[in-house]
Amino acid sequence: MLYTFLYPLWTEASFLNVLRYPSFRIVMAALTALVLTLFLYPPFIRRLQIFKFGQEVRKDGPESHFKKQGTPTMGGILILAAVFLSTILWSDIRHKAVWLLLLVTIGFGCVGFYDDYKKIKFKNPAGLAGRWKLFWQFSIGAVAMLLFWRTEWWPAGWPTIAFDSSINLPFVNIQLFNPVLAWWLYLPLALIFVVVGTSNAVNLTDGLDGLAIGPIMVATFTFLALAYAAGTTLADFNIASYLRITHVEGASELSVFCAAVLGAGIGFLWYNAYPALVFMGDVGALALGGALGMLAVFTKNEILSAVLHGVFLAETLSVMLQTTYFKWTKRKTGEGKRLFLMTPIHHHFEKLGWPEPRVIVRFWIVSVMLALVALASLKLR
């Protein structure tokens, strides 16, 4: 908003010229979101306690989690509010991709809010039925992907990111291999596996204090760097061309959104660190996961996101493998067997006797290692 309305006045007030630089607005978006969450969470947590918005713990989960029963949840509401306000304040509000990011983030957040509300109201950790959760995720995501594809449906003259159905492979020079898919194949694949898949994978990961928000921040920081590299041209130097990645005109504006998520995540972690004073709930996990998926699509890192989101992917695969193996062995032998002591896989390590903080920090370390691999792919092409 400040860029859109104040930057044109820089000829009368030269200090406003600083708004033209994404790097300045990136820093300010992160600081704004950080300050909002850091100082507003204490009264927000008290309000959640008054309304009795407490966590419902699974009865079949680890016994150490029973003490978490009643801990305030739905803390993701404040994360989303801070991200929305910071993004609107410091980004170019005419940019179509920014609005699509916000559409998916807030839309998925509404689905998660209703899921959390049902858990609290009916004292049942099951919440919203999975089929309805997927229905609304696919519906919201499909609208966003269609608006991304059909740019003529937007007001003329608004900046945008051009629709691109090409696929970039990690560590492969796009000049050597850069296949282009038909739009009718690319859109559903991106929606199912990248946007909705990432959203639900993050939701599965959100099971320990600070476990999900750490890898979310690591991935968001990485996307900030990827978006800035893909969309920024310094004088006559094109960063994307130098790194042999796809140049995405306008992608640097997405870095402002990434910075807002990063700042809000740090503020939330202050209160979500073990032992947590508040949980983000599905309202935060589904929303931030969907945002990560859209960032992967916009920056042309759909495949690379599987590496970057390796922690989320491992959590999802552990559940899929456990369920499949249990059903297969039950059909073959009449008795279902398990590959892991409990899934998602972070519970497996708890069952092995790892203290919760050890599981959390080691998962964070793995997410940082995967982010370094993702960033290294920019040069190893």
C-alpha cells in the first residue's frame, strides 16, 4: 500500500524513493509482522483462554502429550493477521500474484479455522471430515490456479507473473532440459501435489511444540531468496540468467510476502517454543502450507520444493506407508502390522524415548540441511 500510494510522490519527497527497492520493503515487512506478533500474542493468548479455545489431544497419542490438553490453540489466526497486514502495507497491492498468495493463505486458513472450531466445540480431535477439508482446499486452490492461468480476468495494467507450465529440475540447467506441459496437465498436478499436498503435509507435521513453524520459516526464507533471484535485475545484471534458472518477472514482490511470514513466524515461535504457550492449530498450518505450495509454483520450483519441504514430505510418507502396510498385512495374514511405532514419524521417535525438544531441534536441523541443498542447486546446474 505504501509503495502503491506513496512512491509516486518521491519527486516531492525524495526520502520516499526508498520504497522502490524490494530489499527495503522486505526488511520492513518482516519487522512489522515480528512486532505485531511479539507484542500482541500475550493478550491474544489470554483471550483464547477466556473463550476456552484449548487443544484437544488424541487419546491414542503419546502419554507425554496428555499434559498439553487445554493449551490455547488457533494461534495461527494472529500469524495470518500479521502476514496479511504486513503484506498489504509493504507490497505492491496491484500485483496479482500477491493477491493470489493471500487468497490461498486466508482461504485455507478459513478451512483450518472451521476444523479447529469443530474440534473445540465437540471436544473431538477429529474435527472437520477429511473429504470436506480436501473439497474446500481444492476449490479455493482451483480458483487461485485458474486466476493465475487466465490473467485477462484481472484489471488491465496490474503487474503479474506470467503463467508458465514449464518444469525445472533441480541441478539441471534449464537451457539443456526444460519441458513444457500442457496447461490442462500442469494445473491439476500443481494444485494436487504442490499446493494441497504441501498444505496437508505441514498440517501433519504440526504435532510438537515448534516443530512445524521451524521448517516453515526455513522454507520461507529459502523462497525469499529464490523469488528475489528469479525476479530481480540489478542494472544490466540478470541474476536468473547468471544462475541459469527461469526468470520470473515480478517475482521479487513475492519476497515481501515471504518476509512477512518469516517475521510472523519468529514472533509466534517466541510463544510456541517448548513448552508451548499456544499452538497454531489447523488455521495456521493449512494456511502456511498452502502459501508455501503457491510460492513453489510462482517461482518455478515445484520439483525443488520436494527437497526443500523434505521434513513435511517425510511426515506424509510415513503416514501413507504405515496405513498401506497395515492394510496389506491385515489382508495377507489377518493381523495388521506397523512399520513405525506411531505416525506421523515424529511420534515414532518419541516412542523410541527421544525427549520432545530433541525431536524438534533435530527436525529443524534437517530442514536447514535440505534448504542448503536447495540453494546449492542454484549454482550446481
